[in-house]
Amino acid sequence: MNPLPLSQWIDITATSNMQLYAVLANTGNSQAMREYYLHDGTQTPYGLYSGTPYADWFEVMPMVVPISNSSPFLDWVASTEHQDWGWLARSPFSLETIAEHMRGLTQVFLPTGEQVFFRYWDGEYMAEHLRYFGDDWRQVLPAFPFYWVNGEHFTVHISAHSEAKTFPWWEVPQGLIDSMLQKSTKPLLESTLEILLEEHGDDYLRFNLPTLTIKIERLLAQETSFRDMDGLLKKIIAELDI
């Protein structure tokens, strides 16, 4: 890990003269969007699903917003116990260029070929990706050289010129999935819920979310291997009688 207090990270990276951005989750318990407007609200966050078929998914759309080095919102960021609120980063690029690169990661491929939404806005997930890839993360998201995610700092050496790609193009490596699942089955739980919503929406809505989550967590706890993701999903669907 690379721990660093937020105030120190702000001061150190400010010498780059790059704009500071906050990527905000619009899901989960952190209510990051609400907290941003309570503590700052001087800029209008930009919806990262804009320009995609999901442009009207306002209630769950992740956001990016430029903020100042002295923003009161940073006090909340430094003190919150929530790990999934989002993250901070600096970039030499315009907001439009950043959004274009992030739009290209709206959905990604699992090793099985399954297409899922990529939870890049979730700090827990983002930190795992940055730890796993290190400097190679620039091949996936070449928009930010400096990150601060849940108390950790990361530096990625990016190129001055890199074209954004149209999703879905990136396949999540099995090694990363294995690494994450050794620590928690949360990534698999989230992916399963997303797939059920997209492919079995009507049946999915027969359950309330807490009940469905408990059922899936119980099934995942019984598994000893997560290599056959497609087979595991079929088993979960069969067990839920969807």
C-alpha cells in the first residue's frame, strides 16, 4: 500500500499545476453526490454515461467534477468512512477528453465474454485495479497521472496523446479477478446483480434487493472455485428459480 494523508497529496500534486477532479459514485450508502453539493457545489458534475445508450440513467450515473485545492468537500473526503464514494485524481486534459476516455470504460468484458458495467467509480474497485496494474494502468485509462483513493496514492506515467476507445473493448484479466476474489466476493456479487438486472429484469424485481443479495451471498459462500464464471452464473440463476 501507498498511504498518504489527503492534505499532503493535495500539496505535493498541486506543484504539477494540473486540475483536480473528483469522480463521484451515484450509488451505495456514501451519498457522495449529496455530500458534494452540501460541502461545495460550485461546479456542476458531468454525467459519465452521457453520449451512451444509458444517458438517462440519472439515478445511478457516475459523475466527474473539477474541484479546487481548497474545496470544503475535501474535508468530507478525508474523514468519510465510506470506501465506495469515488476517488480523486489530477489530469492535464480537459473535462471533455477525460469524459471521453471514461465513457470508453462504461462496460467491459469478463474472461467468459460476459459484458458488464465497470465500477470504476467505486474506490474499493479502483484501488485494486491500480495496485494490480501499476504503471500499465495507462493502457486502460490514460487520462490521469495522479490518483488518491481511500487514503492511498498512485502515480501512472501517461502519454500526452492517447485516443479514447469505444466501449466495450477491454477484457478484465482473470488474474485481477482472482486477486480480488481472494479478498472478497463483493465484485462477483455486484457483477451477478448487474447481469440479473439486465438479462432477467422482471424476475429480478420479484425479490427485494437485500433478500436477493443474501441469497446470492449464501450461494457464493458454498463455492470453492470462481474460474467458471458462466457456469457459476447459470447455477445461481437455477438456484433462484429465475
